Amino acid sequence: MEFDWLDVSFSLAALPPKDIEESFEDPFSLKLLPDGHNDEASARYYCLGKSLTGKAVFSVFWTDGKRYRVIYARPMTQIESDFYERKKAEEI
């Protein structure tokens, strides 16, 4: 996966790019397309995943199939973490 980190519009202090990238590579990560998208060229997706150190990350991103551009990332909320864990348990 190739990530575009130029001119990100959010702070990378709480979550460094490495943790965000690792959350996308998590084998149990969930990548979701929100309802109501109109134009696939500008579609924004959600990713819920964990880094190798166990940090739970929620990201909003765009992709052209080759590059990923993270628009926003933060630690998961408790509700998001519970959802991630439920979906992970369904896969196991």
C-alpha cells in the first residue's frame, strides 16, 4: 500500500503515520463505504483497524486503488472498538 502524507489536514501527534498505515494492514481491519455516496471518484471510506502495538485507529480515507490518502484519523471510540471486536470475532 502506498500512502500520500503530503499536506495532511489533521494532527499526526496522537497517531503517527506508521500506526495509521499498520491499521490498514490489520488482517481484521474493516473498510466501509458510507451510505449516500454520489460520486465514486470522490468517495470517502472508513477504516477501523489496529496497529501492531494494539492502537485502535479510526480513519477516513480516499483511494484510487493504488494510493491511499488519509483525510482524518483518530483513536477509536469505545463504541467503534466494540463494533470492531464483534466483527473480528465473527471472522474467527
